[in-house]
Amino acid sequence: MTVKAKPLQLSLAMIKHRHVAQSGAGRTGQLVGATVKRPLSIALVIRNLAGVIGGAERSICLLANGLAAAGHYVTMVSEDPTDEEPVFPVDPSVKRINVFRPRPFSSFRKFYLRRAPYWRLRHFLQWRFAHSQFKNSLRKVFVKFRPDVVVAFMPDATTTTLLAARGTGIPVITSFRTDPYSDFVSPTMWHPTEYDRRLRLALLHEAAAVHVLMPDFVSFFAPEIQAKTVVIPNGVTPGIDRAVGTVPRRPLILGLGRLAAQKNFKDLIEAWAMIAADHPDWSVEIHGEGEERPMLEALIRDRGVGRSCRLPGATKDVPRLLASGSILCHPALFEGFPRAPTEALACGLTVVAYDDCPGLSALLQHEQNALLVPRSEGPAGLAAALDRLIRDEALRRRLSAAAPRSVAHFTDEACTAGWLDLIERVTSGRPVKDPTPA
């Protein structure tokens, strides 16, 4: 169910939904590994959800479904310019509120803001133009319906959510989906002003808890933020390995992900160009779409590997693709929860990657389930690792056999149980983390 604000009119169903949650009546539930003590009203906030295919969008839908199955009352709040439904399935009991309103005179404002004197003032005004309407709409939702807890996904929602919840007494959990350097330092991510970067980091002091996906992300934060930072990884897609054994393995090196600078597939193409002539029976396929397709296509032509290196586009049957490959090469610059390598391991593929990729260090172990290459070696190092795996079938088989066991603990059930525990701790006033033994 989607409720659209005009400018912010909310349905009677939402009022009933909140009333039942406050009374604690009419709903109970359990999930493996966690028992619901009392139904809570939980708001999940993400900037855009309708029609968007992405890891964060999949995760918020899975979390909404898991919390609803456990007996909680869940509302997803977004600012979508369309009335499309989410791409990923959502439990019918989960309510949706869309607070989008057109911004008047947007062209005039943008023209003026680009010419505002003094860069600090300009950055402040740019931020207000981009985010204040969403922040004010969120505050109206929070004040009217008083959720027990709010979970905000990604920096374009966490900053506005923390500001909107100020003074309401509603605890906010912030959820970050990638390497913290990219979320808090990089000028190319999110709102590209220094004002925004400073604000999103400073406001973490007001969060009840901070969620990250992998353990190596915690050390980025100051000690006082680390004390309330909780690691809850995503789960591997259920049934991702269902095609394993039903199709033959091919002499195929796979790349899987968006054709974007972050994934760095140009290094895979460069590496393959170095060894392709030595392995005429092998080929490379990089599955995905993105803004770097023209550049990657040109690189394939320039390196003369067009017959053995292809860009087939996004695949609709990832399980079958992973079941038919032999190696996954993932030369990414950074990751959040590295879904492609995780699912490749679940399907018994050997992974080749750089050894310094944030988000991968807790997943890949050199010579155990992967071959890791120092980034300083660049494509030549990737080429050497791929050449070794192609030539050494026994090594490939050994790493392949160990791969599924190494990711067996990444399940949707474990992810939801972790969230249930964190939400219960926040709403009951307990520490979000158990004390570290002395």
C-alpha cells in the first residue's frame, strides 16, 4: 500500500496502524533466533525506492518483510517522484508513505544558488534546496505518528532523518551500505559539498546506533561512534546455488556488477588482454550495465580481445550464470556488502580480487577461497592470478570446494535476527553492543 502526500496527507490506515502498535494488541510473531517481546511501530526511511534496482533497495524491502513477519508494524517512507511500486517484493502488511512534492521554481533557484557569493553560504543554500523539503516532510510524519524507532538507509536519508527527529525523542538508527570513506569523505558521492560531508558525519553523534555491513568499516569512525556501531551483514540471495550441477562448468571468467568506475572492470579487460593468446579455449564475460559501457567496449576493441571478451548486458538468471562459470574476477575499488563475490563463492566459483578492497577483507582469504593480488601490481597481478588458476585445475578445484562453506553464515535469517536484536536494544534502552571482555 502506498500513501502519497499531497502535500502531506496521510491515510486513515496509517492512523489505525499506529494506534494498534501503541496498544500492543492484535499482532504477535516470531522469527528464528529472535522473539518479539511487543509489537513496535518501525519506520524505514530511504530517499528513493520506486522502480529502483539496487542493493540498498533490496535490503530495505527484505528488512521490512522480516520485521513484519516477526510481528512488528512497519512503514517505509520515501520521496519518489513516481507512484511505481518497489522492484523487490514487499509484504502486504507493510505500509508506504511517499512524501514527494514538486519543488517550485527549481530552475530559478538552481541558477541563483550557482551564483551565490561566498562558497560556504552557497554550499549551505545548495544543501537546503536539495534536502530541506524532505527533512520537513519526514518531521511531520514523525511528529504525527510517533514511531518507536526509525531506521534510515544511506547518507541521502540519514542526515535528513536525524535532523527531522531532533527534539522528538524518537531514536534513529543510521544504516550505511558501503565503504565509509565513500560515504563520508569522497567528494564524488552523494551531495558533493564540504558542508554536506561535515554535516553527515557530525550528526552521527545524535544517532542511537550506527549500522555497517562489514567489520573492517568500524575503524573509520571516532571511538565514541565505534562504541555504538553494529555490524550486520546482508544475506546471500536464497537459492542462488540452485543451478549448480545442472549445467556444465565452462572455461569462463566472469565479471558481475554495474559497469561503473567503482567496479573497475577495465583492469579485468587489461589483464585478460595479457593472457588471452595463451588460453584460446577460455573467455571473459562481464555482465551488467552502466555508464562505463562505451569506454569498456572501446578498450576491448583497442586490446584486440573482442572474440574472447564480451559485455552481454545485465542477466536475469544469475544462478545459472554462476553455475556455468569457473572464476569470478572482481577488481573493485571498494564495496559495501560485496554481493557478486559472495554469491559466486556460494556457487563454488574461485574469486580473484585486489587485497585492499574495503568490504572484501572479511570475506576473502588468500589461498583458501580466493587469490588476492596487491593493488600495486595492477592488471599484471590479476593476469598472473588468472593464468595460475587456468593452468592449475587442482588449485581451482580446492578453492572451489572451500568457497560455499566460507559464506554459509551469510543468510537473510541471520541478517533479520541481527536487526531485531539491535532494534530491541535501542527501544529498550540497552547498550547496542555487549561489553568487550577485558
